Amino acid sequence: MNQKYSYQCSDCSKQIPAGEIIYLCPDCSAKQLPNQPPLGVLKVIYDYKALSELSFRELEENNFLQLLPVNDQKNFPNLRVGKTPLYKIDSIDGQVNDFEFYLKDDSQNPTFSFKDRASAVVSAFAKENGIDTIVAASTGNAGSSLAGICAAQGQKAVIFIPSTAPKAKLTQIMMYGATLIPVAGNYDKAFDLSIEATKRFGWYNRNTAYNPFTIEGKKTVSFELFSQLKEHIPDYIFVPVGDGVIISGVYKGFEDLLEIGIIKKMPVIIAVQAAGSCNLVENIGKEEFVSTPSDTIADSISVDIPRNFHMAAGYITKYHGQTITVSDDDILRASSILAKNTGIFTEPAAAAAFAGFLDYKSRYLIPKSSSNVVLLTGSGLKDLNAVQPLFEIPLPVSPDMHSVEDFLKTVKFGI
């Protein structure tokens, strides 16, 4: 096993040396209460003092292997994971931005979602350590991601997924050749079953907020942003939030750079949740966690009990992050504005981050000298049904030019 890192519990701060495969802090996870966010989620810690001798460029030239739990680049899939485009957007709906605004489009990953970053690191670790079968619970994206990455790596993937997940995501998992196990229940039921299967069959588990390496994969987006912005940090980053793993990954990446001394401060990271599923942001700072049933079109961030609540809340509190909730109507409107203005079609969970940016811009003065990034985490093709209320597909016209001219008049095309 790799010995260049150790683990730290996000709850009790206990240090645990690397060695055999471990998922949660054994002390804290033993205290777990029902209907509460999981305890004992682990953070991966490196020898930051030794790494402080390296420049960012040196780290980048080695694909950041010094900051990943994998030793050899050959163990990663040959697919292009990460290195996604960062688009500078000068105007929205004809209004010129008086600040720098960027979209980080992670729908350009191999399986069209941000989750490939985590799957690639988990898969590479498994390959490096002779592990053949990886299991995960998912609402869709993580499952299709693991299935696709395992297909590229010659590994077996077993995916537990709520039977109500969008058909596009179920289809994607099946096309990659994974073993799909639909569950008659929600994500929490699928998650629990995957843990039981891990223990029963000895499979390696990819679950977010369970396997600490998922955050290590997701943090690579922070390294890319720093590189793409010519070794500057953005001032504000808008991140869609469900169980809190993606935002923890964004924080972790910049925290690594802070620990090494490459950057001097943390960006302001803004957690955006759907108003119908805001159990993470609504419970920050409260003595007792209280969950309310989720109800949102943004299925990828629909979570009753955020599994990485404690780590995400800790990051947001420590680094003075901000939070925003947006309605489903806001999300659909943002999805339409984004597609029509930029040509980027995102799923509702990703559009939520852009909706959060629009809301923030309408309520606060964004400094003219600031740089702002919205993290887009998945393709709109993942969930076509969610955006159906936005439009109605026209009825067919007769195959003659007169009918075409009449049609163009009804849509006020202006010919």
C-alpha cells in the first residue's frame, strides 16, 4: 500500500497511518446515530512540508501525483479525465459583464460528469493494488462514471441505484457493461446495500463520503482552475451541493495548495443547494441535525441526509464560505439562460450553480476586478425529462415552402 499519505478524521482529528484499506474512522463511526450524517469521514493528509520545496509547475508536470494516493500514472485510465475547458463569458442576455466570469465545464469528462475525477482516482488505486471489483451506490452520475472508468480499466463495476433514477443514467451504466442492481428505495437504501455487499463479498467501495479517495479525485478541479487562471485563484466559486463531497473536494484542493504555500488565501466558495433539498446548508451551525424530505428536479443533488455534512460544514465555516438556495423554477430558468447564451446544456444539478450565481449577482455587488467561476458538473443529456416544461416541440409542417413560411410567422422568426 502507498505510504506517502496518512488519514485524519474530520470529526475527532485522529491521525491514522496508511496501510490496509480503510473507509471511516473506526472510533467515530462506531458512535453513529440513526438518521444523522455519517461520522468519521477521513481526510487524506500528505507531507506538505516536504512538498513545499516544489513549485506548482513541478507538481503539474508530474500530474500532481505527489498529492494523490497513486504512485504511477500508468494506473490511471487512458481516457481524458479532467483537463476540462474553462470558458470566459463576456455577456449574459446581452448585458456585458463588468467582472471576469468563467464556466468550468466538467460535463466534458468521458461519462459527461464531474464524478469521473473521483472514479479515476479510485480505479487507479484499485489497479495499483490488484483490486478487480469496485462497487458504488449512486443516483446516476457516480454509477455511470464508475461503470465507464472500469470499462476502460478492465475492471468489474457493480452499481446499486434507486430504480427511479433517470433512464438515461440507467442506460449509460448498462452500456458500459456494469452489473446494475436497481433498488426499490431511495439513495440511502442503495448506499446501505452497497456497504453490506462490500463486507459480504470483499469488493472495493467507491461511495462518496465513505471512500476518502473520492475527495482526492474531486480536488483536482481546484488545481486545474489555478493553472487555467495563470496561477491565480478565483475570487468566487459557485458549487452545486448535495451530500457535500464536491464542495469538500474543491476546498481540499485549494487547502493542499495553502498547506504547501503556493497560495496565500482561500477563494470564497459559495455552496448552492436546491431549496427543496437544502439539508446541508440549513443545518450548518445548528446543535442538532434535522432532515427534511427532499423534493427537487435536481436529482443529482437531492439528498435527505448529506453524507459528507460534517466535513463540508467544517470547511464552509473555517474558510468563511457562503450559501445560497435556489428554487426549481430558478434552476430551470438558469438552465435555459445558460444554454441559449453559451451553448452549454447542463443537467439541473449543474444549472443550480449557475442559478446561484444569477441570484448572487442580483442581490450583491460583484467587484469589477473580481474573477468568478461557476462549476458545471454534468451534461443536460443525463436528464432530458427535467427540462421538458421549458418548451413544446412543434408539430410537423407539410413539406412545402408555404407551410414553412406560415410556421415562421407563428414563431415570430422575422423573415
